Amino acid sequence: MAHGKFLVEEHHREWGFDLVQFMIDHGTFPVPPVVMDNKDGHLSFLRGAPRPYPEGYLLIEGHLRFNIATYLAAQGRLLSQVPFWLMKRNNSLQEF
């Protein structure tokens, strides 16, 4: 949350940042971040992975937006529901 606070409270004030301003004005993302559903832990079996991936939802893309949103939510400045793109496992694939 510290990085989100920096982007909203310090960087935005001094340099301006269209993404932060959009999220403050609208209480949501201009484009939804992407998360992957790994609740079943299927990525722990990925060959060549440097380490097992945790079970749950994994943020794939949109780290700055997520940091800003986390800070704005803590301040009560984010909508109660915001969109995310959700990637799901294709069960027809047997191997990666």
C-alpha cells in the first residue's frame, strides 16, 4: 500500500499522473487488471517454474493500478466493486 500512497499523494501532486487522476475521479480502473485463477494450485505443476505458485488469485498485469486501488480503497475512495479480467484454466489441456 505504501507504493500506492506514494503514487497518489506525492508523485501525482508534483508531476501529475493521468492514471491516478482517472481513478480518483471515477473510483475504478480505466482498464481492468488481469488476474489468474490458481485456486486449485494447478500452476504448482508448471514445468520449469522457478518455484511453486501460491494457490488463489494471482495478479498477472496491472500492478500499478492495483497498488493505487489498494490505497484508494483504504481511504474509502474506491467503488465497492471494480472490474478485473479473470484468466481460468482450460481443463481440456493435459500438460503445460
